[in-house]
Amino acid sequence: MSHLTDEARAAFRDAQPKITTGEDSLESIVAANPARRTILKNGLLGLSMLPMLGALTACGDDDASASPTPTPTPPTPTPTPAASYAINFASVAINSNDTVTVPAGYTIDVLLKAGDSVETGTAYAPGSFPNSATQTNLWAGGNHDGMEFFELSGVDPNAGGLLAINHELPDYNILFSSGTYTAATATADQKAIALSAVGVSVVEIAKGTDGKFAVKAGSRFNKRYTGNTDYRAGGPAAGLLSSTIRGTLNNCASGRTPWGTYLTCEETTNNYIDTTQPNNNYGWVVEIDPYQELAAPTKRTAMGRFSHENVAYLNDGNNRVAFYMGDDSTPGCIYKFVPDRAYSTSNRASNIDMLDYGTLYVARFNADGTGEWRALVQGQNGLVANASDPGNVSQSTTPPTPTTVSFNTTADVLINTQSAARVAGGTLMDRPEWITVAPNRQAIFVTLTNNSGRRVTDNPNPRTTNLHGHILKFRENGDSPLATRFTWEVFLLAGNPNLAEANLKGNISGDYFSSPDGLRIDPQGRLWVETDHNLTGNAGTLNGAAVNMTQAFGNNSMYHVDQTSKASKRFLVGPAGCEITGIAYTPDLKSFFINIQHPTGNWPVSGQQPRSSTIVVRRTDGQPVGN
């Protein structure tokens, strides 16, 4: 969650997708050995040609006396060096430059900026005010956040595919001449323009002969889902929502399903851009099919209503799956949703309502390193009429006065999930944001970005005034998505070892950072961490003086953290004012897609207003990212 989001919502509080099966999926196999994709293609082609070649050999020659022409001996091909996924890049230094800094041997390309055309229309041009919603609804939205890469049938996925990108907030500076927006005084047209810049962009991208990716203009897959789009609701609480819901917004981080749909997460439980809309319509996971084959975009109420950050899934060999989610609140809980049945790998359409039927759980972290998933089911774990909600007990040494809340139906639980989680005994965590699952299914990581207001500690949240956050690691019993128990550990404490305050130093080995947010383990098992510290916020005391986050940590940045040694290496530093977020990649891991959110300087186009943008990071020698 951007600190801008926190401020904005404070007042209101022919394509066929690939069906993945975890580490045995084509993506994982190819990522482990990219040469296999060539072998698969060429091998199949060779086999199909064998009968034809045999027939040609059997044909008679009109000149029986002619000597056969000897077949030339082909030259011995130069073997292609095996791709290396070792982490060999030289760390980037802390800086506060107004540019994207990457290691030597790397380059970046700007792929999609706020205001660029997604659907066919007129893109943003500097000074082109006033805008109309008819125009801006076709643009890429603002504050790019979570995203996912989807393969297209018949397209080499290392050279093209679909990219689905979340837009958390508008880039108001390109929408309005004033650069600002006030919901209380906005006209209907101004609301429509602001709402056009949130939601999701789906774009087809393709690599050109110059090796750079670009949006494929006019693709039938290019589509905007905005705060002005209509959505439907599914699941047990759908009857308490509007029959047609106007808009999705605060689309923070994201996720995907094994059947190839996109999950965009609403990090708000109201519509603070248009306050006339019912609160219950927001705070959901929204399922979108980037191929436009299955259901219309649907808010899946069975997964609970809270300030969703992202979704990550764990599946097993029987196609059972669990979806893990964090509530980016201060504090918030960690959840998982387990559908009632296995998903189909052969009939994609049969998975259309998978996320409408299942059980939602909240995590309870015990002091001894064990944990349990408590079912958020009406009638269980205290979820009854006149239940007692203890409130946010971590934020004050004086416990708040409990409130009475009634859970008479399943819908009551799902509409008021945050309260239900507290009643059921879920552990209040320090702003749980991104969650990622290891390819071997043996580890799940979650970033706990920060909680400066924590006053009561526990083992999984060990610091009061937690300005810099930490990362937690847990493992399901039996590595099963159906497990109801797990084990856990604090993986690392973020901070700067040079700070005077003991609770702000952290224990990072190598390049230190604050406020871990974006998080992903790639198919090679490499852990990537992105940061979102408020650049002007208090960081502690350095060299006898109070310092802000920029002085203590530089601009927000991206790191590789070794899962075993926990050694951290700074891979990328963003431009002035930005958050680094969003991680996606091609299967060969040679192109990484990263989002630069809300820059404030002179980036990405010199002389123009700063704009949130998606960039592509790659090595100049064609090796995978990380070398």
C-alpha cells in the first residue's frame, strides 16, 4: 500500500491459458531449463516431418545413371551455454537520484506509463486539459502496482504475452490542471475522470527486433477495467451487495489462479472517490479473465472483505488449492481461502465459480513457533450473535473497550471479516502486505511492512514502534494447502544497523532496507523484495540527529534476499518520490517487469509531469536477470 493510499482513504476508512500445477508446470520446467522449450518445439516439428522425409527418400530418380550427390557433413553447432540463475550482480549503492539505477550490465525500458493508450484512443499529452472520462477510460491508469504475466497460445512467451497491471490510485497530475482532487466538491465529470484511472489494464506485449518489449496496439486483448466499469458479485455475501456494482478501486497487489485468471485486490472498504456508492461493494478480491472467455469480472465475496493486498496460492498433486491473503491494515490479519473442490486442468470453464464456495480461515501465530488456521464460519470460533470484538489490542497498553457484534449468517462474517478475525482469535500483524509461496511448496513468506503505532508485542511481531517492518516465514503441515496447522519463524527484521535505537537497527545481513512490501519467489526459488518507506517519514537517529527515511535508506528499492543465508543485495533503486512494486517476468527470467509508483521528480520523460510506469529490466548480454 502506498502512503498516498493511506492518506487518500483516511477520511473514509483466441487464446488458451496454461493450467499450472505448481513445480511440475510448463513455466517451472522451462524456467529451470529454458533449452527445453526449444527442444519441445523443434522435437515436435522434427517428428512431424519424419514421414514426409521418408517418402521423399523412396522416390525414384529420372536419371538412373546419375551418381547420387553426397550429403554434406553439417558443421558441428556451437553449444548454447546453459543459462545461469546465480546471483552475481554487483549491489547498487543507496542513492536518492531521480532515475532508475540498476547494476552494471543491465538496462531498463519504459513499457507503459500512466496516460498511455490501452484501448484505441488519444493518449495523454502534456498540458492537454480539460480531459473527459470518455478519453481517460481508455488510458493506462495511475499508481501501477501488482501485476501478472499470462502466456498466449501460439506465442513464444519469452517474446510476448499478456500483462495485467493494477492501478491503485490516479496520477492526478495528468488528469486535472490543478493536479488535485477533492471528492466532497468534485463534479460528476471529475469523479468519472478520477475513477477512470483506477482498476486494471490488460495489454498484449511483444518483443521487437531491437529486443525491447512494447504494447501491441489494437490487440483484441487490450482492455481497461476501471472505477466506472460495472462488476458482478458472487459467493455467500453477494445478496448484500448491489446487483450491479459500479467500479473497482484501490487495486493494490494482485495474484492469479491455477486456471489462468487474474485476481485484483481492493485495498479499501469504501469508495472514497465517489462516496455515494455503498461501502459493502468494496474491499473484495475481483476475478478477471484476461482472455475474456469466462465470467464477467466478479467480486468474490467468499474470500472476505478487508483491505486486501495480494493473493498467492499453494496447490497439491490432487489440484486442491489454498489462496493466501494479507489485510494491509494497521494492524491486520493473515487469511487463507480453501475452495470446496479441486480445480480442473482439462476444462477451464468448470472452474468459473471455484472462488464462490469454500472456507475462509484466519491465522493464529502461537508463541512456540506453531500456528493454526481458525475457520471464519458462522457458529464456530465465537462467531455468533452478540459476540465480543476485542478491537486492535496491539496499538495501546490500555486495552480498548470491546464492542458487541452479531454474526447471524455467513454473509455477516464475510462483510465484517476484520471483526470476525479478531473474535476468532486471529493474530494482529504489523500491516501484512505481499505473500509469496516457494515453488517447492515448503515455505510461504509475508512482508509485514511496518507499524509505528504498535505498543504491545508478541513473538511474531516483536518490536514496538516498528518503523521498518519485518518478513515472516511459515510452512504448512505436510506442505498441504488443506492443512489447519503450520510452523513459523521471523525471517528477518528490517532496519539500519547504524541507527542509534536498538529496535530500529534490524538484523539484515548485507544491504539494509526499510518497509518491505512487494515480495515474490521466482520459479528458480530466488526471493525478491521491494520497499515502500515514506521518504519523508521518521527513520530514527543517525549520527546524533533525527533523520528521515531518505537520509537513512535512500530512495525505495528492490533486493534479492537469499533464503538460506538471508544475505541481502540491492538490485534496483527507484527515482525520487516513488515506491517500487509489482514483479512479473517472462518464463526464461530474462525480462523482469517492475512498477515505479508515484514518482515525484522528472521521471520518466524529462520535461514532463512525473508518471507512474511499468519498466522492463534485462541484461545486455541476454542472460537471466540476477547474473
